[in-house]
Amino acid sequence: MWNRRDWDDFFQIVRKRWHNQRPPRPVAPSRLNRVLPTEGYSLAELDDAGLSIEQAEFLGLPVDAGRIGAYGPNVSTLREFIRVARSRF
């Protein structure tokens, strides 16, 4: 059973990793002028952004191998996140 101190330590560790910027959430187009959040980035989006599955998981990005195709705004968001993440590490 965790006590309050254990929970405080846990949340400090979680916040520490992404204190500047949290990983972006992927979206997919739906109907006219709408986007909906999805489970994760497709393999095509990761490939277009220059990431492998292992690198995406290391960075904390969700991956959905079932999605097909690439959505341009997701790719540009990934590229920006990679640029910022590389400057931190």
C-alpha cells in the first residue's frame, strides 16, 4: 500500500521527465473541418518524421500500428517535438 509520500515521489518523477513540454497527442481528420484524437501515431507518420518505433516509445509517443496513412499536421508536430526533445537530451 502506498502512502502519501510514495505518491508525492511518484508524481515528482513523472513531472520531471516532461517539465517543459508534454508529448503531443495525434489527431485524425473526421468529416468536414473536424479532427478527432486517435490512439497513437501511424507508422507512416513516424517514418515521415524520421522516427523508429523504438525511438517513439522512448520519447513517450503513442504508436498505433493499425492506423493507415499519414496526416500532415501530425508529421509537422512530430518534427517540432523531435527538434525540441533533441535539444533537451
